[in-house]
Amino acid sequence: MLELCVKKDRKGTIILGLNGKGALKDDECILGYAKAVVSDKESYFCKDKALILSPGDIVYVNDINEDGGWVEIVDFTREETEGSPPSGKDAEGIRWYNKGVELFGKGSYEEAKDAFRQSYKTGVYQMQAAYAISLCQQELGRSIEIPPELEEKTDEVGTLFIRTNLACKLIRDGYKAALVGESCVLAMIDGSLYDIRVMSFLGSFMLNAWRKEGAKTIPLTDSGMNPVPTNSDTYIISQVQGAASLPPYIMPAEGVPTSLET
């Protein structure tokens, strides 16, 4: 049985490694510990993207053998520890990003673009900064340019920005929100848990939302399953409908959460 340490860095990246191998870096915190067995399956599988890990998930671990290998999670125990506040490039990148947001809100799009570019250069929230730069270019009436290294990831850039920006908007409105998995925003609104998904299709963005009640997921816009939307449902529906056209919002100084429990 393999024992894994599950960490995340300030960019929200989940890091899997053998327990006891590799020191905890300044920008990392421990999410928990997992037990796993070597798997003959060779593709990522996650049963529930709202969870970090759960039994049956198939993940890749670099520390196994020399080249890494695929494992199946048998058990995961959450034991989250707070890391230190963002420092160095992380803090600098967030400060530049938020400077760009402030300037964008004032209509100073040229200066905002420069601030977002400074944020991009730090390597922190690069996709979000790249999309914010494109919004500035659009406001200035210029052609939109994507950094060459992201040209093949334009859909991912757009959906990640919308997810991040929506989470920042919900946090600004006083609620808990987090980026989870590859397409999900989880939000806690007045005691109800919501799963919001952002996808790109033929150059457009599609957003859907569900309210989670135990093992059930209730689609908010399905009148058959949700005949009487709650006030929280109505709020989430309105946020989802406008998410793709929101201006950039301020990020929390510590970065965007990747768990509602942080």
C-alpha cells in the first residue's frame, strides 16, 4: 500500500507525492494524506470533482519508480494545514492583477493592460491575466492577442478566467466560493451548496448550476426538478447568466480558494 501526501500551492495546483519524500515549500500547504495501490489504468479519473480525492479515483504520481505511475486511491484523509501567506512572485502577481482590475474599473484600459502584463510575467494566475489583457485590448479597439505559449489553450484560458472571476465576484458579495477541479466553481450561499460549471463550445461559453442536497444534485433551471427556486437559487441563476460578461473582479490577497473549507 502506497502512502501519499496531498499538497497544493498558492496557484491552486494539487501536488501528489509519496509521503515523507520532499520538504514542504514556502508556497505549499498540506491538504491531507491518501492511501493508494498501483493501477493498470493509465488515464485520470475522478468520481466527484467537488472532492479533492475519493476512493476509486485514478491519479498520476511522479515519485513512483523513476518515471512516475498511475495509482488508484483507496482512502483519503483530509488534514488541511495553513501555509504561509503569499509571498514573492505569488503576492506580486496578485497585487499587479488587482491593480489592473482597479484601473480597468476606472476606464484606464491602457494602464490596466500594462498591470495585467506585469502580473502575467510573474507566472501567477497567468491564464486569468492573459484573458484580462484581451479584455483591455477589446476596450481599446485593438485586435486581441494571446501569448504564443497559450495560443492552443484559448478555450481553457477563457473558461478559467470566467470561473476565477465569478468566484471573486461571489467572494466580494460576501459568500464562500472556490475553484475545484477543471471546470467547477463551488459556492456556499445562505447554507446551500452550489456547483457551477463553465464550458466552452464553438467560441461561446456555457454555464450551468446545480444545488447539491446530500447525494442529490438539483438543476436550477429545470422547472420539473426545481419548480420553486429559492432566493439563493435565483441569485445564483442571475450570477451564472451574467458571468461571461462580467468585468474583472479583485482577487483575495491570499489567492482564490480551491476549497470551501479554507
